Amino acid sequence: MIIYAVTFALGCFGLGLLMNLWRIVYSNHIADRILALDTMVINVIGILTLIGILFGTRMYFEASMLFAMVGFVSTIAYCRFILRGGIIE
């Protein structure tokens, strides 16, 4: 039964990734693109966690934690670059 739930959740997260990709490509504002990239990071973290549940290994959970840290730092750096024109002060 868990396999069906994980498969359904993977499909939902995959659909969410496609919607975010559509928002990145066809958006007019840079803020919408930043938010779509941040939401893509969250979707990928969810997908990695679900794959870890499906396969029963801890490697995917560690990968999702690393991806969360890198995604957070990259979102902050990209926002700072857009607002101030530079990352390092």
C-alpha cells in the first residue's frame, strides 16, 4: 500500500516541477522566477525523500539535506544579487 502512496506523491511532485519550470520560462518578473526556483528546490527535496522511502536507504535523506542547504544558500545569494547587484560586500 505504501508503494501506491509514494508513487502518487512522486507523480504530484513531478507535476509540481513541470509547473515551476513553466513559470520560470514564461514569467515576466524576476521575482516570480526566483520563487519558482525556490519551489523547485522544495519539490526536489520531496522527491529525494520519497525515493529514499521507496528504496529504504538513508543515502537519499542525506542527499535531500545537502540539497536543502545548497538550495537555501543559492536562493539567498540570487536574491541579494538581484537587490544589491553583488553577493559579497
